[in-house]
Amino acid sequence: MPQRKRLVVFVCIGIPLLALALLLSLASGSPDASVSGVVVSASGPIAGAHVRVRATENLTYTAADGSFSLLGLVEGEEVEVAAWADGYYIANAHITPTIAGITLTLRPYHTVDHTDYEWSSPSTCDSCHPMLTPQWTGNAHGNAVSNPRFFSLYNGTDITGTVVISPGYQLDFPGTSGNCANCHAPGAAANAPFTTDMNDSRDNVAAGIHCDFCHKVGGIYIDPASGLPYANAPGVLSLRLLRPPSGEQIFFGPYDDIKDPDTYLPEMRQSVYCAPCHQFSFWGTPIYQSFREWQESPYPAMGVECQTCHQPPNGDHYFALPDAGGLWHPAENIPSHNDLGLKDTAFITGTVAMSVTTRTVGNRVTVTVTLTNTGAGHHVPTDHPGRHLILTISAVDGSSLPLSQTGGNTVPDWGGAQAGMPGKVFAKVLEDALTREYPVVSYWKQTFILSDNRIPALSSDISVYQFTAPLGGGEITISAVLLFRRNLQAELDTRGWDSLDILMQEVQIELPVQAIFQTFLPIITAGSASSP
């Protein structure tokens, strides 16, 4: 009898609880509904196609027969589903689960670049993407056809356009155009990669690196043997442009759930997308090598791409206005178009960490400086050979008089105001093959790499300096300063560039008097910095 009572109580209470749970489930919309169907083209089913609930992580792939099933949906709650496969535009459909047997039909896009296509103005893009176009306007890519520093090197002039006695492509190869436009003015060079004069493209937005150009890139040509762009195919020559025929349009982008005439290009979120303009040799000498430097670093195995650092999310939840069909996305899925670089001081200073230790024995002071490339996915500095880091060490007594240096490197005579100081320069030093002059930045002529001591990704450089303190004693101050300089000081002075040095790191250590003169045991102090 007691057992029966317990059973009755369970049944009487259990049935209402089950009913209540069912009602709550119906009211809240449990995610147990689904959508299933097939993705096809005019030729039949498509295997391996992406099928996604737009603006979510709910993604599946079609089977060999083109079939798919999206789970985790809410019964009766409409969703928009997008399907994509390589070589096709994206297809969309509004669907209310649960439903089966739907068909998503993909249409193929063209496979030939149509050179008669006229580029769209970025102002056209701004009407739907006002949150992105101002970022492009302010970045180095957006100003590639307007950068006065570039033109001073291209033409051999100062910043005002006055010809100077200094290297310049047009001075060294008069009557030719060179291949500079392949990267700096690809909009123009797309149809004339060997004959586009940069001066004809100056301040012409349509000739440069703009929205419509980048989103017409349908792939990258990479040598399968090396994993690098092919030799002698810089910039636009290594980009598979797919401009549309008359009456059609296409935009390649980093999302697989937009709408026709958009389609998905996975490479847009991968470092290989940057390779054509950041991996090139001149006369067989490797100059722009940041892609290969990244490729040979630990970062590919870590899943860190160029875009990870240079196009980080900046908090936007929309990349297109809602009125233009934009949907809310998690902010981390929307990369910025700021293209962080030398103009972003905080970004640059975060690439190198510095630690300084001192050791004193009697009146002998030893300073050890360790620089570590903690934040760049390539060498520091990279690409343009004029860029360099300057490390200087200052050791002064209580009267601010410098201590005598007895060991360690000094800044070379081409180091500007820092020349001759205790310290070191980190650079790829080019030597002119004809004149033997060095360092030079005229890599458009034949040059050799005289030395290269730049710091690879996640690697360190250790340098040691010795000084002699005055026998009379007194307080000693050790200072270590790391600067980034955009170009050789002689070039900056001759061309009138207004480029100020970037203070990367700075450490100062005060040595107590007794640490030097009241004991002959080693006394070690330390300081470090990861930001200025």
C-alpha cells in the first residue's frame, strides 16, 4: 500500500509537470526545429556547398548528393538561409522551420576578366557602407596614389616636387614607367601593367587601391612549388581579377551569407591575399618580403593571419546599413578597413618589447639590452629598405657627463643625430651594385644586401655595452631608447620629409653610488618596457 500511494502521487503530479513543460516549450520556442533540402546548379547537385543561417554560426555543408540539414532552429520562427559554393554567386531564401525538401539554386559567375569594365566610385559604396569607407579613406591603401613621399622617390624630387640630386626611378630610367603602378595604382595597371606611369595616376582614386578593385579580386596566383607569388609578377599580375561583363556585377568578400551579386572569397581573410604586393624581388634581390617572413614564422601554425593584426575588429556590428540589407553580426566577425600601419603609433610601438639589465663590478658597468619582436608577424622593420630601428644607450654620471664606452656597438655614421652613440641599428642594408654606395634605398636599380639584422617574429636580439665610471664616484643613470625611422636620415633631409621618429621603447635605470664603489661583488639591476 505505501508503494501504491507513492506511485499515485507521482502520476498525479507528473502529468501536469509534463504538460507545463510542453506549454513552456511551445511558448519559448525550443531550438529543435530544422530546415533541410538540396543545393543545386543548372548542372545538378553541388557537394560541399556552405549552407548557413545568415549572420550566425549555424553552418552546415552539403553531402555528395547536394543535400543538407540545418538544425537548432525555432519552430515557426522565420530565418534567412544562404548557400554558397566556389564559382557561384550566393543564393538566399526566407524559410520558416520546420520544413523539408527546399531547393537552393546557385548560378555560376563568369570565369574571364572583362577589361572594358569601368570601376565604380567609392562614393557609390559609401551609400551602403558608410561605416567602412571613411576607414579606407584614412588608410595607406586608400592614399596610395596620393602619397607625396612615394612620388618623391618615384620622380627623384623633394616633397614639393622640386628635382633634387638624389635617387629616383624617373631619374634613373627616364622615359619608362616601371612596375610601381602594379601595387600602387592597380586600378590603372590592371589593363597596362608595364606602361602605367604613376604620375598619370596621381590623385586618381579609380586608378588606385579602392573598394571596387579589391572586391573584384577572385583569387591569387601562387607558385605551388614555393607557396609564394611567381617571380616577376608583382601586384596586379598575381591577382586573378574577374571584372564582370556588361549587364552583370560581382563583389568578392569575406562572408558566405550575403546576396547575389556577392560571392565569397576565403582568401580575403588569409595572408595570401596580401602576398602579391608584399612579396617581390627587384633584379633578383629580395626587397618586399613580409609575406615570406610571416610564412616562415610560428604564426601560420597559430592561425594568425596578416588581417588578424592589420584589420582587427573595431566594434561595429554592421558592415552594411540595415536599410541596405545589412544584418547584425558579432563585432568580432567584422574586420575594420583601417589597415593599421606606420600611421598608428600605438600599433607600431606594441610590436617590440625591450628589457635592460646592468651589472657593475668596481668601476666597470655592463649594460645588456634584449629586444624581442613580440607583436609583428614578420621581421621588424619590414618591406621598404629605408625603414630601420635605432637603439641608443646613454650612461652618464651625476653631472650628466657621459661615461667612457669601452665595449659594444655604436650607431653607424649614417644614423643621423644618433651616429657614433653607443647602440645599434636594425635594418636591411642595401649596397648599390655599380657604385658600391651604401646604404641606399634605390632598389629599382641593381643592389646587393650588404647586411640584414632585423628581428624576426617572436625572436630576440641581445646586445651588450661596457662603460667605465669615474673613480671619484657619483650617481650613474643608464638610458636605453629605441626609435623607428621611416627612411635613411640623408633621404629625409634631402627630400624634406616631415617624418618624425617613432619612440618605440624607453628604459631608464638609476644606479646607486654604493653599487659601484663600495663593493667589488656584481650588482645587477633591471628594467623593461613593452610600451613607451
